Amino acid sequence: MTKTWFITGTSTGFGKELARLLAQKDDVNLVATARKPEQLSYLDEFDHGQILKLKLDITNQEEIQKAVKTTLDIFGSIDVLVNNAGIGYFGTFEESKRETVQYMFDVNVWGLVDMTRAVLPTMRKQNEGVIINFSSIGGLYSFSTLSFYHGTKYAVEGLSESLAKEVAHKNIQVLIIEPSGFRTDWAGRSSDKDYQQFTDFITPNENDAGHEAGDPIKAAEIIYDQVTNNPQLPLHLPLGTFATDTAINKYSKQLAEFKELHDLSASADVPEN
């Protein structure tokens, strides 16, 4: 059975590689979106009527509604929504520009929220669907100079976990992707003398962009295989050695800490009669 995949942010990175892979599948209708759809010409060689390229800025409600309507008019369904579009930002907590990080929240959080809300009525009517939300290892573990980026990704984690519980009875599954590295556009900032030590963290990450260990082509293959062949998707899917090892290490230590503090924490309750 042919499934319709709707992907945001397909001009670069994970979105591009996933779109390229899906464009070559016989059982997929692909809706590839970008703020500049002319950047999606890489899909033309695979197009035999099953690919729809749309202009979409996920911070624009009208464009979201138009894109969803156009998709339904042409393909009749949206079976898999991939909320991939997102941006990043380097800067210490105190020095980060409010207007810049506010826009990042508009993209990474509210864009994902609005896109999902626009598609959910269709999935509920179909009584099935998959929502794939791109988070990051930065949604599970925090580094210096990324506080506001982490804020967006921790928000994605929390929203996705609650959403998964709310839509499970409608046979809608949620999959959170948590890759290593940083695959979107990044901006570094010079630091005040009190934060100068973090310059050594910012600069290498900027210079290493595009050279991370994770392979987005392999990631795309894993995502497609999970959605296609795994009837019970995991809620969390770290991708890359660094992501999975970091997550295991953090939560192992956190579990041990919670256990150590259990009696102290429990003592905050009103005593039972």
C-alpha cells in the first residue's frame, strides 16, 4: 500500500537524505517542503508523478494550512509526518540574543507544534499515522553554550512524549529522533571575558560542521526501515554512537542518583496515617 510521507526542511541535511531515499521507493508518495523549493531540484530525476514539492515556512500558519490542503487534494492522505525543519544557535545563556533564540523557538518548537496540529485531524480520521519529530542528543543531554537550543529540544521531547500517550488509541505512533552532531545552520558568538573559556567549545563545533561521525544517509535508511517494518515503533531513537552512549551514560548516572536520594525525596510527603 502506498503511503504519503510529508517532510519539512528537505533542502539540506537529514531531510534531504530522507527525501532522496523516499523518492526512489515504489510504495511512497513524497511531499518535500522547503522555504525555497527551487533547492529541491535534486528530486526531479526520481519524479514520475509521486513527488510534490511545496514552499513551506513552518513559522507561517497560512503556508502550513495550504501545504496540508494541497497534499490531501493530490494524494488523499498524510500517513507519515516528519518534523525535520529546525535551526541551531551557539551562545552562553547570559549573552544569547533574545530575538534570535525566540525565533529558534518559533521554528524548533512552535513550527513543529503547528505542523503536527494541522496534520493530526487527518491521521485521526484515518485512524492511523506516524509522527516523526527530530530532536537531538541535545534533547537528552546539555552542553555549555547551547542552553537555548537545548531548551527547544527538551521541549520537543516533552511535547512528543505527551502526544504519544494522547494519540495511541487512534493508532498514531510518535517517534523521536535524537541524532549525534548538529545538522542544521549554526551561529557562534564572541564571548565576554567571563565566558571566554567557552570560545574553545564554540569554534571547533563551527569548523567541524558537515564532518560529524554520523552518516545522514544511513540515518534515513534506519528511519524508513523502522516506519516500514516495525509495527511498534520505539518512542526514542538515538542515532549515532555518541548519541546512544551519551544517553545511556547520563540516565544510568541519573537513575543511581535518584535511588540514592529516594528516602530523602520521599520524606517530603505528608506522613500516612
